[in-house]
Amino acid sequence: MSKIKIGISSCLLGEKVRFNGGHKHSSVCTKELAKYFQFKSVCPEMGIGLGVPRKPIRLVGETQQPRAVGVDDSSIDVTDKLKAFAKKTIPQLHDISGYIFIKGSPSCGVFRVKVYRENGMPNEKPGSGIFAKAVMENFPLLPVEEAGRLSDPVLKENFINRVFAYNAWQQLIQGDFKISDLTGFHSRYKYTLMSHDSEACLKLGRMLANRGKIAIEELAQSYIELFMQTLSCKATRKTNTNVLMHMQGYLKNKLDRKQTESLCEVIEQYRVGILPIIVPISLLKGFFHSHPNKYMQEQAFLQPYPEDLSLRNRI
């Protein structure tokens, strides 16, 4: 398969572009994800000519519209330069399927970036880096994450799942596409959606079934907005167990008593936290291999991304 294009903060690839001449190399990105992702490296602060090493900057002012000014010299203000760089760079990111940012950066941080008051004290509400915020505003459906949060197995799996799903959508809508393409996509992701929010899954199904005379482009936009919003919600053991039990229903009258008991036991052990989800999923895939069911075998839930990423071994 072709590598999926992903935006990334340059320092995470080991590039020495930090204000102090260092980097924030992420082995998760360069060793685990590089096999499947083609990284588009961006460092806004280098992009506006600040150089290395350089005087550090921070966010100051209102949380929603902060200024990027020097930590030691507040007369240094690079806000407009960062915004101009974003305006120039964002069109070059039109084909990415996700973005991994660096934590806490006044240019590239996503969550809980400190924004200071004029008196030097931090605001109660944090903000986002100026470049990162521009990317998210221009690509509101784009899966984004901070590298540090990828050490959390649940957050990591959720992000990678969204990236592969969004990339599948991007490929689907290239050129002409028909309503059957949309319904086929929804069919493949039905149980994935159910594992995140069963009500949203039903709503998306009704959206396609009761489309009326709405233009397909408008329908597709409404669909993918709710689709990505749904996938951003974390699946739980409870919601995943519900999906596993639904899938088990397709094996009714196919398995003998011992096999049925074994599958039920494994699903229950997952539900109570004894086993990771990869165990019942592997068992289901084996049974569907022995008892083929085209609908089940096409479900993205059973394999949303390459198995050797090993994301489900710890959740």
C-alpha cells in the first residue's frame, strides 16, 4: 500500500530546529509509524527565519487571539509572520490525512499551550499554537494529535484509526463518486462507528437512507463531518463488547457448543479487563475465515489498519 501523507513538527523527526538547538525526536513516529506514513516536515519558527539557536517565544494576551512574543524581550513579536507562514504553507498540506504536533509549542502545540497575561502570569484557560490553530481551522476534519500523547495506548489507537479512516474517505471521493460509494463506505465502517457512538451510527445511516434530493457533494460533506466527530470519541470496553457480541451473532448456528462457549468466555474476559481486544478480534477473524461472511469480512472494525502496528495489544 502507498504510504499515507502526514504532517509533522520537524523536531519530532530528530531535526535540530528547537530554540536551543535541540530536537524532540519521537521513536514512535520514526520507527513505528514511518513504515506506513510519509511525513511532511514543518517547523514554522524556522520557516519565518528565526534560526537556531534563537530567543524563545511564548503566547501572551487573550487565549483565543494571543500574540507570539519573546520571553525575555516582549518587543519581539512574530505573530503576523507565523500567520503569514501558515497562510503560505497550508495549501501545500491539502493531501495529508493527519498531523502530529509537538506539545506545548507556541507555534505548534495543540492542547493546553500556556497563554500568559501581560503581568507574566498564565491564563486559567490554555490555548493552541498559532500555526497549529491555523491548520485545524483550515482542515477541521483532519485527525491531529500531539506526539507525547501517543504514549497513551488508547489515544494512539484512536488517532491512527482516524487517520486510516480519513485517508480511505479521501480516496473514496477523488473524482466522481456515487451514492452507492457512500453507502458502501458506511457499510464497511458500521461497526467501527458503533464502537464509538451507536446513536451517531444510526444517524449516519438515516442520513444516507433519507437523502431526498440533496446534492451528493453536500450529503458527503454532512456525512464525513459527523463521521469524523464520532470517531474522535474514544471507544470503551463496554461499546467494543457490544460490537463483538453483534458480530458473534453472525456465527449463530455456525459454531459448535465448545467454540461458542470459548468465544463467549473470551469476549467476557475482554469486557472485564483481563484480555486486550486483539484476542476476541483474532478469534472472530479465525471463525469468519472458516465460515466466510462477506459482510463481516469487509468490516473495518476487524482490521482498521495493518496488524503489525500492534495497536490493539494493549487496549
